[in-house]
Amino acid sequence: MLSMIILARSLDVSGYAAYGYFVLIISMLSAYATMGMGVSATRFFAGLVKKKNTSQSQTLAALITLSFGSSAIAFLLVMLAPSSFIGENISIPRWLLALGVFAFALNSVPNGAILGLQKYRKTAVISLVIGLVLILGATWSAHMENVKLAMLTLVVSGLIQTVMGAVVIGFSVGWSQIANGFPFKKNNVTRVLSFSGPMFLVTLFASTGSWLVGRIILQGSEGERGFALFSIGLQWFSLGMLLPSQVSIVSFPKLVHSRSSGAKLEDIRQIARYGMQYVVILSLTTLLVGTLFGDSILAFYGANYRVSRWFVGSFLLASVFGSITAMIGNIIVAYDGAWNWLVFTSIWFLVLCLISLGLQDIGGWTGAVAYSGAYLVLMTCSASYAYKKRLI
């Protein structure tokens, strides 16, 4: 967040829009390349209840191999993709984009595995290191007035995060346990894909949604300024979901581990209820604080991005719906409801696109209204399902 503020204050509108678009494309394409294996990593590493289990080791080996292969294929596809796919009006080095997609796609399994192993202190350390790298890179880019340096820093941070995550996994699980999984069998690949398949489609909808909304705004009457405001709004949407999402992230492996260990159904439901309560409290608190200080927040970005104080609040409202929905989604997936979650996410995607197309010419506000409406629909559908199935 701080690195984005530094760039917004030092770069012109077109430069900041280019960086925002670079981040958006990497997020979308790397999400495609992960094929849902980040959530699968959390699921399988959280389910490690026995040591030196050959079947579990082979499943982990299959997961890691599939992740590396899909990341490498994504790198090649980006290098070979036509220029029109990236956008003719945006100047982004092709090799840097491809490397960024590879780095962040490859990071999905280490990141998901660490969460599954519940190594939260190590996650915090990695986050601090990556945050420092991004801030230093943004400062360097601002000083040199070169947006490509900020892009390079982002890619390097992804590679560092992947390496640090792999080291944590190796020492936590044991290098020998992973190595013993090679060679793995066909049924291990099938097991990974049977879970990651629907989650890949969920990720595809989620990541494509942001990219499509951004493209719709870019083609609207406000153009680059509208997209730059949308990028700022997305930052605060992500910030609004930061603390609540940590509750969801912590709850998911606990739910999976409890089910794998044969815990009582009521005890598992109690974990879900406590998680929901914390998510609601944290998201509403963030909404209140962000709305009250909306004017001061936007002032940090400079005079080019002066809009109503309610702009930040509108994206934080969307994050309230999104945070509650994410928690419910983790509960559904923990109970092997990945295909049901896919159906709900497809509805979210359709609503998001329809609202964005209908409100294309209101710039950054398009994203706020579209995200709020789409997540409200998703929250209603998923909550009704979870309540009916007595999951919450």
C-alpha cells in the first residue's frame, strides 16, 4: 500500500495507470497459471496428520510438479501472446510481464502450504521482507522517474517470496518427506486435480473479474484517470479485506485439520461461528475508520486523484461483503463443497460484468458499485446455502 502511494505521488497519471495495469495483468494471469493449486496446497498440507506417509508425500510431490509445470507454460504463453492482448496503449516489457507471471504463479503452492501448516509467524516475517523490498523499489522508481523499475521490483519480490516460502516448507515438513514422494503415481495427480479443478475455475472468475472491470473503465469516458482511481479503490478494497481475510485464512486449515482428525461436528461448527463473528467486527470497523478519514486518505495520492470522501468508503463497503463471503466460502470448501462454491462464484462474475457494463462512464466509481453489488449477491447465495446445510 505504501509503495503504491509513493508511486502515485511521483509518477504522472499515465505512468501510474501503466503500473496498476501491470499489477492487474500479473494478478490475473498468475491466478490462471496456479490452476487452483494454492488452495489445494493449503488443503493437503493442513491434512498432514501422519509422518512418513508415502501416499501423502506423493500427493505433495505431484502438487509441486504440476505447479512448476503450469508456471513454466504460463511464462511461454505470455512471451508468445499477441501485443493486443496486453494493450496497445500501455507500455509494458513483455519479458518482465512473463517473468512476473511465472514468479507469482510459482509462489502459490509455497504460500498456500505455509498457511496450511499454520506457520503464521514465518508468514509475517516473509511479508515484512517483501514489503521492505517493494517500498525501496518504489522509492528508487520515484527518484529515477521510471515506472519500469517499480515493475522490476514487483517481479523480484515475487521470486524472493517463492524462495523464502520453499525454505519454510522444507524445514517444516522435512526435505526427505517431499523427496520421498518422487516418483508419484497417476492417482496422486488425479487427487490433486479433483480438488484444484473447481478451485481453478473459481480463481479464473475472481481474477478475470478485476481485469474485465479495469478494461471496461479504461474504455469509458474517463479513460486512464478512471482506471487509476479504480486501482486506488482496489488497494483500499484489499486493505479492507486484509484483517478479516487473515481470520478466514487461519480458520480454513483449522477446519480441514479438525475434520481430518475426526473432531465432533459441533466443535467444527464452533470454529466457523467464531470466525464469522471476528470477520464481521473487523470489516465493519475498517469501513467506519476508512469512511471517516476518506478525504485525508485520498490526499496522500496527490491532487490528480481528488474525489469524494465516500469513494474510499464505497470500496470498503464492498470489502465488508467480500470479507464475509470469503469466510463463508472457506467453510463451504472445507466441507468439500468446492463445486457449489464454483456455482456461486460464476453468479458473482456475471453480476460484476453486467453492472460494470451498465455504469461504464462513471470511472472509478464503476468498480465500487460493481464490486458491492456482486459481493452482496454472492454473500446472500453462499450464506443461504451454508445455513441450509447447517455449516454455520
